[in-house]
Amino acid sequence: MTLEKHSLVETPEKIKLLWYLTLPDGPIPWEPHGRWNTGFKHLQRLASTIDDLGFYGALLATGLGGNEVLTVTSSLISSTQRLKFLAAIHPGLVGPAKLAQIASTIEQFSEGRLLFNAVNGNDRALPAFGVHYPHDERYRYSLEYWQAFQKIFKGETDGYEGEYIKLAPFPPELVQQSKSVAADSHKKTYYPQGLPLWGAGTSAAGVAHSIEVLDVYLSFADTPQRLGEKFRRVAAEAAKIGKRLKFGTRLQIIVRETEQEAWDYAQYLIDHTSVEYAIQSIKRQLPPGETFESYQSDNPQIQQNIDTIKSGKLPNAKDFEIYPNIWTGPALHGFNVLGPLAGTTLVGSAENVAARIREFQAQGTSAFILSGWPLIDEAYRVADLLFPLLDLDHGFDIPQLASQSRSTSHKFTSEISSST
Ligand SMILES: Cc1cc2nc3c(=O)[nH]c(=O)nc-3n(C[C@H](O)[C@H](O)[C@H](O)COP(=O)(O)O)c2cc1C
């Protein structure tokens, strides 16, 4: 089969917009001077805001530090009504049967609002949590973990026998007991096929794992074409085993009424970011064996930016535009000077950002996990400026913030497509 046969261009999926639901927060949270003191009340306000605004869901990322995502999810169920919690999970930190019990409790209490982001993290952090498998083996372990998890989650009681995971069948009295508990509590099944698993994995082992266990394959953003190529490669692998995936990406966002305002704000972020943050981010992104001093890029734009940073200054905001409205400037998730990754940002007028999102959509992306800082303020901007311009599929009517359509406003229309 050719890649074209799996092109997702012919029938683009409708768009889902998700936001970000974790601390820290602030206008420039990657710098100590731009980070707020936040806590549970702030998370509650953030959760209820994005719920009210009509985002489809929110990502709760997980790492070595920070709050535990399922605890956060449970604590925010009652602050929200329709928001889906996309909670990132590293397999192996709790056993699959226990995780299935926790997931099923949250599924019931939230009335079907739990999703998992199945992540396998990195080699450096996981051993500290007790997961010692090397990279590729971690994905083989993870495959068994999620298969065992889904069996228990769906209520199957005949156990699981794998190389890494072994769950004994339920004893008969426990099977009876779990059936009567389900009947007594009028347990409703929201996901009879198993809990929806979103997730990532770019390496060969990561892709092999993803096509087996995931429903939605995620990747950090790139240009629409390059991301589309990656998704088509993964879709072709999935098709070989008869699987069809959906695709999503992660982007930061600066959306304003005009291009000028958006780029002025991007410049403001540059002006308040230290050269040191750029250097540290570059060091984290270097290929193995390279140093900040030795690294040379064959991309002239990137090399020019590295040279400017080496001279002790940051380049201008526009120097980090790698494609119209796609920016690798500073973000909480890294300052991707060496090329697009977790910090990649959409910058522009609402019309142009919407056009870019539609371009990603035409290349197969249907879920967009967005964040802008501060999270509450920028969530309002996205809902106000962007929601009305996109054909969203959130499973409910999207509330309209503006009392009047902006498309009639002179200021707004005069800026449309000024940079495309
Ligand atoms: C949208 C998205 C979100 C991710 N969130 C997390 C996370 O919360 N925690 C984590 O350890 N890794 C996270 N990752 C990284 C993946 O776990 C994985 O390390 C990465 O995709 C590299 O894949 P590889 O292991 O195949 O090289 C995320 C990746 C993507 C694309």
C-alpha cells in the first residue's frame, strides 16, 4: 500500500481544542520573575474557566516533580462539568490492575470524562521512579501493561499472562462480588471498548507500541507538512495491522486580533527571557556527543540564531518564525532554537492562526493541545478570537463569548492574511 492511500487529507477529522491544566503559571513562567505563586485554588479557577469556555479537554502532564495527575483530576471533577481530563501516565508506576480501578472510579465519578495520555518518558527520569527498563524494552513492557490495564478496566476477570505482566484470574467469589457491586451501584459503562488512550512515541519502538495500544497518536508540532508526513508514516504502519488512528499535536499559542499585536507580544516574551534560558534549552536539545560550543547547524536561520545567542544577545522574535505563524521562541516547554519541539508556538492574528490550524487539519491533525501564558487569560483569548473561526467538534454547543461577530469589525478584517 502506498502512503497516499492513507493520506488523511481526503476526509479531515473535525477539530478538538484542548488546553493545559497544570501548575506553574504566570506571564513568563519559564523565568523566575515571570512565574506566579499558585496552588489548588488557582487550578480550580483554571479548570472551571476552560470548562465554561468550552474547550474539549485539558492535558495534565506528568514528570519527576509537580503534582500527581490522577489526584489533580479527582480533585477537579466537581469544579467542571464537561471538560475531559487527559491525564499523562507512565506505565509501571502503579500496577495495571490498580490503575484500572482508579481509572474506573474517576470514569464513574466524572461521568466519562477521563482520557489517558500514555507516555514513556525518558531514560534519565524513570529509574528514579523505579522503572529501570532500557528505552526499547520499556515500550515492550508498556504494551503488556496497557493490554492488562484495558482487560481489567473492561471488567474481564480471566487474568493476563505476559512476559512482564502476570495477573491471576479473579477467584470465583471475587468475580461474583465485583458483579454485584457493579449492579448495586448502577455502574454505567462510558467506554465499553476500553479507556481511550492518547499517547506519543517517535522512535521505532515508540511507533510500534503506539499503533498497538493508542486511539490518538500525538506528536510535538512542526510545520504542517512535516507533521503530516510523520502522521502518514504512522498511519501506514497502523494500517498494516488494520488499525486507524486519530492524530493530535501540542502547541503553544499567541493569538491576537492583528498580526502586529501577536508579534509585538512575541517580542515582549523575547525581551523578558534570559540568554541563559536559551543556552540551557539549546543544551537539552543537542544531539548526543555535541556541545553548545561545537554544534553547527546546516540550517542558516538556526545557525544565525545560535551565533547571535553566542554573542550574548537574543535574536528578534521574527528570527524564530520557521514557517508562517509557526515560532520556536521561548516557552515553558523549552526554547526550541535548534528546531521545533515541545515549545513550538502558533503566533498571529486569529484569522491567520485559524488558517494555520486548518492547514494542520488538512495534513491529518484533529486534536490540538494548546497553552498560552498566563493560562486563564490566554484561554479567554483563544475562546474569544479563535473558537468562532473553527469547525469544532467538542460534543456540545460551543458557548459564544462575543455578543457580536468580529468579522464585521473594520480593524479585524483589515489585518486578515497580512502575513500569509
Ligand atoms: C503531546 C505530548 C505530550 C507528552 N507528555 C509527556 C509527559 O507528560 N511526560 C513524559 O514523561 N513524557 C511526555 N511526552 C514524551 C513521550 O513520553 C516520549 O518520550 C516522546 O514522545 C519521545 O518518544 P520516544 O520515546 O519514542 O523517543 C509527551 C510527548 C508528546 C508528543
